[in-house]
Amino acid sequence: MAGARGALIALEGVDRAGKSTQGRRLVEALRAGGHRADLLRFPERTTEIGRLLGAYLAGEKDVEDHAVHLLFSANRWEHVPSMKEKLRQGVTLVVDRYAFSGVAFTSAKENFCVDWCKQPDIGLPKPDLILFLQLSPEEAAARGDFGSERYENSLFQEKVLKSFYHLMKDKTLNWKMIDASKSIEDLHREIKSIAEETMLEVQNKPLGELWK
Ligand code: DGP
Ligand code: NA
Ligand code: NA
């Protein structure tokens, strides 16, 4: 029998919900439990495309909205060969943001429809689990001010959230809503348990293709 494959787990959610902290904690805990696991964060800013996106987000560079949408997608695609190889070898991948952020952020802009936004990401490795970390705008505000990157303002973030809710209606995807107002520790335990369950469930199932 071929070895068990790893699971692809996406973390999505509103700003300051704790995605990055939870992603790190999850990978550490899985490794401590004897699993192979890696963390990936999109945009992945170390490639050429990633550096361009970093400059765009920092406001150092302007890029036309359609063009930048395709670049965010390209930044995911350029990691697909290595992601598939790791999953095949049994490494579970935790991704901090994925195509759902891609669609939610661009479709929050004027004159972009969800359908157009999804096209370039069709066929990406399909997450076995999408954890959506939910936090009310009030609770998010209590965790501190927005940073100074592009998109970091409350009006735009509300539109992004609406787009996320639209994407969650897709029942072909395994969305799990998580209450991110809990303590870091409680949230971590909940996420770890759902992740371990998913890893067992999918280990002998083929990896899917997103939105196909
Ligand atoms: P982060 O490093 O998680 O803070 O994400 C950087 C910012 O980029 C954040 O505001 C969300 C946004 N973002 C992430 N992925 C995409 C994408 O695919 N398209 C667009 N337009 N924005 C994205
Ligand atoms: Na965008
Ligand atoms: Na950010």
C-alpha cells in the first residue's frame, strides 16, 4: 500500500483573528506528536513574484488590480509542484491564507465579480479543511489597530468578510467556522483536534482540485 498522504489545511479569517499564531502552533504540535507538517504562508514573499507582492502591499509599488490578482494567484501556483510532492510524501501542509483570501480581497474591490476572481485559482490543490477564524469587528479592534499595509482599513475589511461569507456557501468545500475570541490555548486545542481528525480521514483519499 502506498503511504498515507498529508492533509492540506487552509487557515482563513479576518485580520487579527490569530491565523499566523495558530498556524505556527498547529505545525509545532503536529510535529511534536510525530507527524510531518510544514507551514506555508500566502502571499509567499520570498520569490520574485512574492517580492513584487510585498512591495505592492507595503504601498511601495502600484500594480493594476486585475494584474495583481493574477500575480497573487501565480504566487500560489508557483508553489504547487512542491506542495503536491510534500503531500504525496505524507507531509501535512498548513497554509496561512489561500485562494479564498485571493477571491475575497479582489472581489471586495469595485467592479470585480466573484466568478472572474475564482478563475485563475481553479484547479489548485483543494484544501481538505478550511478553518475560518471568526472574530467580530469589535473584538478585532480590541486587539489593536490595523497595520499600515494596503487593504488594512475597516470599510474594505467588511467587504472582504462579505465575500468570504459568499464563498462559504459552497458545500463542496469543507469549511469549519471557529470562534477566534477564545484564548490562544483553547483555540489551539480545538484546531489541533479538527486537524488530526481530517488528517486521518483523508490519508488514503486522493487530493482534490479546487473549484473543479
Ligand atoms: P498577511 O501576510 O496574511 O497579512 O496578508 C497580506 C495581505 O494580502 C492581507 O491584507 C491579505 C492580502 N492577500 C492575501 N492573499 C491575497 C490575494 O490572493 N489577493 C489579494 N488581492 N490580496 C491578498
Ligand atoms: Na485584491
Ligand atoms: Na496583514
